[in-house]
Amino acid sequence: MTDLLLKTTTSTDDLCRLVADLLIKRELKLVTAESCTGGLISAACTDLAGSSVWFERGFVTYSNDAKMELLGVEARLLRRAGAVCEGVARAMVVGALAHSHAQVAVAVTGVAGPTGGSPAKPVGTVWFGFAVPGQVVTEKCHFEGDRAAVRAATVHHAFYRLAELLR
């Protein structure tokens, strides 16, 4: 199955199960650091029975203070660039690994809407950070739709990219 086909035809639940299987197979644990999704990625993980084998913990760091206190994101980075940027996504994913016992991490920070957007960072803008052994990757996506749609697409993409990176 091509990666694009995997992304477009596989449900979020199935992608989560795939990530779980890949983590179990490699004896790795996952940590999440979530802002705009408010814990939805962690919730999807813990919806699976037996997730304690591969899911280590989740950080919901919705406020800038939480990002700084729980993940070690630097205040000057947040002041300079705002919470929705590549540097913050990278700092969140690195901080999640540093403040957990996991070897794999995903972080998300974005503008889910319906307010809070700007010309530079319109509603639907989401920065992702991914960490797998030996690699940290960041990427920006833009998702269409209302708040619920942006958040659901963010969760789906998080699992899709984790599966891709772990395969």
C-alpha cells in the first residue's frame, strides 16, 4: 500500500493501531505533547486496550506557561515566534522525550480556530514535531474546516506520519 493510499483510506483508529503494533514490535514507547488537540492524540492511544505497553504519557500544554514549565520550551522563543512555529514544535517534541521515559514522540501546536488566525498563521495551520530513534522531524500542514475538522485532521496526520517514520 502506498503511503498516500495509507493516509487517505485508513481510519485514524486503524492508523493508531498500526503505530501501536510498530512500537510494540520495536519495543518502544510513545509520548505526546499536545497544544491545539488538547489531548486527543493521547485519548486515541489510550482508547486501545493494552496501550500501557507502548504509550508512556501525554502532555497537554495548551498555554505557553505549560509549554515552558512541562516541556522546557524557552520563553524567548515563544515571545519571538509565537506558539505556532517550527521552533516551538521542535522544542516541544524534544522536551517531551526529555521529560519522559519514551523513545518516540509527537508534538502538535497550531491554530484550530475559529479565531486566533492571522495572515501569517491562518486557522488550520499546524506545526508537527516527530522524534524517532536517531531522528527529529518537523513539518507544517494546513487543514481546512471548522475547529473539530482541524483537530481531527491533526490527530489523523500525527498517526499517519508516526507510522511512516516507524516503518
